[in-house]
Amino acid sequence: MDNVTISIKNTSNPTIIKFEADKFLTQHESYEFNTIDDAAPSPLAQQLFYLPFVKKVYISGNFIAVERFNIVEWPDVQNEVAEQIETYINNGGVLITDTNIKKKVPVTVYAESTPNPSVIKFVANKKLVQNYHEFKSIDEAKNSPFASELFHFPFVKSVFFDENFVSITKYDIADWNDITMELREFIRVYIENAKDIVLVDKQNLEETHHKVLDAKFETHDDISKEIINILEEYVKPAVASDGGNIEFQSYDAESKIVKVILQGACSGCPSSTFTLKNGIENMLKEMLSGKVNAVEAING
């Protein structure tokens, strides 16, 4: 390969600068390294970490970005770093030795309030789990490293995962204004580092979950099936947007009472009774005329 020329490009972040090559350096892959140990698969990144001001190294298709500590300013050192990178590459230096390493995907997480003042929903820009999971204590969370770590925060009362969000229920001793930023950043970093959310095979879990649901669905009477379908189509999406979940539990043909299980932000929510009576109950009464008298909730 012909010699590579490195040019210096500023970024919107004054602590990060890009050293851009006039040729592709990787096969359209991106790698991020936070420490010299983290950089074991990249001899170039390891070499850069020997510079005392280097905080983070990011290698992408045609550039290497470096984040600095505040002990120096880029104008004082950027030319020497560019020359070091250019010399390394043109002398046949290897950028990445292990292309099978886990690559970090940039993750964003935003906090969203819910109808339950004790619960905040943290929404990520990637899928976290195939199916919902709820943990009421650290003992229940033994199969979820993520939930276990969240329970180490003294104000976390329960954890609920579904699709792309985490709903956290707090104890009353804490104020959301004091803990939301800390929780959001912890969740973002955890997800970005591609750590396990739950210790199960996702594909097998999904297949098993659907098989169980399908088998259970077929055991219900026709009215129960209609109720389940209405909840799935009309109620679940709205409940999920509030950071919770609803599951059908039972239908009594004599009393015409429907029992449902509320989870996540919906569990123990002060407004859940209003939602049940003025939303779900009225909907079922209207769509299943004469078949439903009331809806009762059981907190998950």
C-alpha cells in the first residue's frame, strides 16, 4: 500500500481531535478503547496510551480520534501525535490484531417521567431485551447482572426491563432531581459496554416465551381470548409508553370480572385505578358488551 498521509481535523468537542488518513485504515469497522488494557487488540492504540495526556482512542474507517486529558492543549501536541501515527502506519504497523473484539455502539439514554411519581423510565436507542423482566429485589435479580448492579444504588426499589427501556422504582427517601442524572449515565455506560442484561440465550428465551404464551392462550375460553387480544392491541402499547406492562390474569364468567397484573411503572401507580376504571374497563365494556362488569388490578 502507498504511504498514508495524516491530516489534523478539529471536532465539535475541544478535547477530541481527529487524525484523518487519505486511505481507509479499517474495513469499515469502528473500535473504541478507554484504557491501555482495553486497547490490547490494537498495538497503535496501546502506543498512543503511553502519551500521558491520552484519555481515549477511537479507530474508524479512515481516521483515528483521540480524546485528551486537560493537562495539555491540542495545538501544543497535535503535530507530534499526527507524525507518530503516520510513521507507525507507514512502517507497516498493525492497527487491529483481533477483529472479533466487541465493538462499542454509541448509546443514548434519556429519562422520561411516568404517571407514577416513584418511577422514571430510561429509554435507550437500542433494543435491550426480547421480553419484559421485573425484579423486586437483588435476590430476584441473580440472573440479571444489570439489575443486580442497579440494586447497589440504595434508592432503587425495583427494576423493570422491556424492549428498549428500563423503569426504575425508587424509595421515597430519594428525590429524582438528585439521582436521575447519575442513574442515566450509569445505564448509558453499562449498555454501551455491551454487558449482559439478563443471563439467558435471547433467541431461546424468545422462542420459549412465545410457545408458552401460545399454549396458554389456547387454554382460555373465547371471551378470555378476546380480552387478551384487546389488551395486546390497544392497551399494552400505551402502558409500555408509560414504562410499564399489563398482563391478563383471569376472567370469571359468573361475576364478569377481569383481573390483570400491572408491572413496572404501572405497579402501585396512584393513577392506575383511574386508568383501569376510566380506560381499560370502559374499553372492555364497550367492545365486549354485556360480558365485562369490572376490571381489577394486581400489582406485579
